Amino acid sequence: MLFCLPWLAFAQPEPVVVTYSTNPGYPPYHWAVSASAFDGASIELLELIRPAGVTFKALVYPWKRALALAADGQIDMLLSLRKTPEREEFLNFVPHRAFANPIAVFVREDRRFRFGNWNTLQGRQGGYSAGDTFGGGFDEYWRLNLTMEGAPSMENNFRKLLLGRIDYFVTGYYTGMTYVQSHPDAGVISALQPMISDQPIHFAFSKKSAHLGLIAEINRKLEELDRKGVPDALLKKHLERFAGTPPIIRLP
């Protein structure tokens, strides 16, 4: 006699839901398009490295708030951020990089100055976006030697630069170029050489996340994609999107 097993015996396992967030205004890497969704190179890369059976759920917050929620374990994963000792206290970083992220000094052309090294910035008023870090020792240097004020977003800082309220703005080179290329009034803004720093950015998991076991597989997939040049191609693709018709960025 044959017996039918209960249908529960054939039920598929529940998908693993991993929550993530990132800076809502950091194109071409990532930007918020609604109260519950992001777009950009980081999001496309995230889907390419998604482990089988895993669903990623976006949580959109101001960047400093997202960092705090990850520290508290209320967000599992943060995308494409710089590794710092402070962040390593509450985050486990995926070892292989997500993207390159050179940091540049942006100025108005009519206030351009020769930039030889960090000391050149002394005596000038600078700007940065709240929650940003720059790596290579520059964070420690500017806090001791420079006058820099924070603003909520890249947009705010470029407006201040155009209005002459700051002399320079420090941000990611690719991010800054998306603004310059997509805002006609920003054509008077350019990036100085050399770069402030040129350290990569990484995906990272909250140390309180229940999904730390995914790091090894994600790291392996990132290494494979990087060998094929995929992350650089994604940056180029999304930078060109902004150069054409800029997507709408919705800041929470």
C-alpha cells in the first residue's frame, strides 16, 4: 500500500532574508530611488554575488543612521564603504574589494590652486559629507590640521562650493564627477591632482548579523568578478547614466 506524505514534506525552505543599506546619495556607486530601494553599481554587483536561496532587502536611511543601525545589528549588511579601525569595531568586512574609490579635492575653476600635498589645504575652508571617511591617513590628518565642515550630502557641498562658502570639497572622484557631468551649472568645478587617497571600498556585515557565514562565498564571487573587470565596467556604466539623463536621487 502506498501512502502519501504530507505536503509539508515537500515544502521549500524559507528564503534567507539579508537586510542591507548604504549611502543614499553616492552615485555612481549607489543612490536611493525610493523609500525602500537603491540603484547603482553597488546594487548591480550585489545581485551578481547573491548566494543561492538568499533574498536581499533594502533599508533606506541617512548614511550616519545606517551605520548606527548596523552597529546595533538592525541592518545585516552595508555596501561599498571604506574600511577603518572604527568601523571594524562593529563590522566584518568582506576581504576582497567591491570597487576602487579614489578620493579627490574638488574646486571651482576660478578659485583653483596648485595642489602638491595635503599641507596645501591648510588655511582654506573645506567641506565633506557627513559619515564619509577617506583613508590613507587623511582622516586623522584633516582633523588635526585642516578646517573642514560637514554637510548632509554631496549635493549640499557642491552648492556651497558653487556659492563660494567653501574653498574645496573632498569626496570620491567618481561620485564627484557624476555631479559635475549631470549639472550644467557645475561645469566650473573640477578635480585637482593628485588624489587624496586611492583605497578600495568593501561590502561588510554587522558583527551582530546572523548571516556572517555568507562572507566566504561572497568573497569568492567578488574575486572572480574582479578578475573579469566587472566592478570597473559597472562603475563606467552607471557614470555614463548620469552623464546622459541623471536618475532621480531620493534622500530620506
